[in-house]
Amino acid sequence: MSRLNIIIAIILTSFVSCDKDKITISNNVSETFFVDNKNASMRVLVEGNTSSKTIILTIHGGPGAFSAAFNTDYISHILEPKYAMAYWDQRNAGASQGGNNISELKFENVVEDLKKVIQVLHYRYGTNTKIFIMSHSYGASIASSFLTKLDNQEMIDGWINIGGCNDNKKLPQFILEHLSKTSKEQIAIGNKVPEWEDIQKFCSNCDVSDPNQKDLLNDQAKKAEKLMGVESDLVKLFMKYAIKDEWPIMGIMANVQSNGNYSPSVSFTDEELARIKTPALFMYGDYDFTCPYLLGEYTISRLSTPETEKEMCIVKNAGHALWEHREVLFCDKVIDFVDKYKSK
């Protein structure tokens, strides 16, 4: 890190103050607390309407990403006045502390962390508070593992899954299928033909059973999203929100480094997925090649959730970060889903 970046990071983090004991029941809350578990102290930022007795808990992707990516202006203006948003930074991620405890960075601990965060939310804001989990990408693996264990489903009222990946073993084949199909379609209509021909050529020679192809396949997925104009621009996100919202830049950067060698491979059997009976809303961008909607369709079809209580929504002209690309539709779907099940 350059000297200038270090100075900027220190200035930014000096603006942030955390009050662990503050509990506010109001329609306009902004408070931070930490949940401790196995040498990690995980930051949770609660913003919005806690008097609604309804909380949407974010489970960010990564590993090593951060919850601030969900805290956009539109979500703040549309969702937070109706419900409380709980932005959870997982262990070794975002503004959470204890990132040097690499030995405790295990998938089973992250799943346990989620349970503890939900327990703390109920303790702070009332056992009658409705909690909906909102997972993205790798976060779907955490959500799936949590929901398939014991009676954990009794702790929440619904599952919102955005571009989720809960099966690393099946993911490469779904990426390959989506890339191959889309490349043929784009070549047929004459859209950026040389670039799509390169992707098509890669698909023709890709062996998804070869673990060495994984990174190359992910590179092609990112390239395809860029060609379709739906890539997630982290630089733009930082420029827009980092200073304005006082992002914990130093913590984010340190934790990203600590996640360097952590890449859990998670998969669930049909029997395990069938244990999930909670109401579910799955949303995937039609041009999400990182976690294609094909995987979402596969997963939701195996849940035991009644057909009337689960919905698979393929969002047009959206990529992996669809809440950025189609923010109005995204918030409308979330509101419809939460309002339907918060009173049950």
C-alpha cells in the first residue's frame, strides 16, 4: 500500500465510532455493535426502522467481501424506512476484527457466526422481531448450510437469495453452459463478434473437471458480464460511497488480504436441500455468468418450500450485483416478499 493510501485510510477510519451498548427502537436508526465468536469480533451495522419489528440481515459474498456494498443510496431510501437493515461483516471481512486468527477461518465457524448474529438481533430488538436473511454469491453457501441444520429455520421468516452459489461442484458446468449459450446468441445478432468468438472458443476447449480451469472460467464470466455492460464496478462503488458513508477502508483492506488462502468448496445433496422449507425468493441476473440463474433454478427446485411460497425471478439486463443494475425492481420484489411473510 502506498504512503498516501495509508494516510487516507487512517483519516477515513478515524471518522468511525462504534457504540456496542446502544439499542434504539425508532424509525430512523443507525447503530453499530459487534458479535464475538471464536476469536472474531464481527461488526453489524443496523440502519433503518427497528420499530417495524422486521430486520433484513445481509450475508455478503466473497469470501472476504463486505456488507457495505448492499448499503446503497436507493436501499437506504426505499428499504430502510420500511424495515431495519442489518449489515453484517463476516469474520475476516469488512470491518470485523480478529482477522489475524487464520486458524479459526473455517466454513463451519462462519455458519455458527450467522446463528449467533441472529440470536443477538433477537436479543437486542425483541424475540418477536421478524428476520429475513439476504444472501449473495458465496453467502448462499452460508445460508444453505445454516438452513439445513437442526431447527435453525425457526429463527428466520424468509430467505432472499441474490445470485447465490451454494454448490461449488456444480457451478463450473452451469457457468460453461450459460457462456456457451449466450456467446452463440450474441454472435448470431452481430454483437461484438470477435470478443464473443473468443469466449465461444474457450468454452469449446474447457474441461470443467480440471480444477486448473476454475480461475480461467471465472475470468471468462467477468469478461462476458463486461461485454453485456452489467459488470460490478468496485472502483465506482468506492468512489461513490467510501468517503460519504465512512467505510472502514483499513479494516476492509486488511481483511481482504487475510482471506487470500480461504476458498471453501461447498456442495449440498438433494436430501440436504430438501430440508429447507422456509419461504424463499431467488433473484438472478440474466447476464450473471459468475453465478448463473441455471444454478438458482436447480437449487430452488429441490427445496421443500411449498410452491406457493418460493419464487425464482430472472432479472433482465442484470449481472452478479443485480441490486445495483435494477435497483427499483430489486427493492419492489424484496418489499413484496417481506410484506407477505412478516405477518405470518
